[in-house]
Amino acid sequence: MDPEATRGRLHAEQSRVEQLVDGLRTELGTSENDDISELADYDQHPADTATETFEREKDLSILEQLEAELVELQAALARVDEGTYGIDEVTGEPIDPDRLDAFPTARTNIEGAQR
């Protein structure tokens, strides 16, 4: 496995995820109270307010998942720098290259992930 190619792929994925995070943060820029008060200006059903709240919570959950993915990408980059990328953290054996292609932040083989 070529460390520079791996590093480039991880940086590209990190950049993609950072753009998603930035876009979502921008979208979430208005406070929930602003969204709800906007609805209050119209004759809206209370369910509309609940829908807005649900959508905001969903977006916040997605943001949290993306931020966790960024942490994993940074950890994978650190493993590349340390020379431990692609080595199962449980068994010490090489991680299947197909698994790393599909899941570049993998820390274990599938068997280790199931434990």
C-alpha cells in the first residue's frame, strides 16, 4: 500500500466531509427560535412547528455524524504518519485492502469489528 496515495485519498475525503460540515453549519445558522417565530407570523398548524423542530434535530444529528467521521479521518491520517495504517488494531494483522478501499478509516478487519 502506497502511503502517499493513501494520504491523498484520506485528505480528499477529509476535504469532502469538511465541505459538507461547513454547508450544514451554514444551513443551521439561523436559530430554532428564528425558524419557529417565522412560522408564528403565519397561521400555521402546531404540527408545522413540530416538523421544523424534527428537521433541525435531524440536521444536527447528521452534523454530529460528519464531525465524528472527521475525527476518524484525522486518526487514519495519524496512522499513515505512524506507519500503522492498514494494520488491524486488535490482531496486528494486515487489514484486507478491499475493506480499506470501501472503508478507508477501518481500524480492524471485519472479524475484529464484529467483536
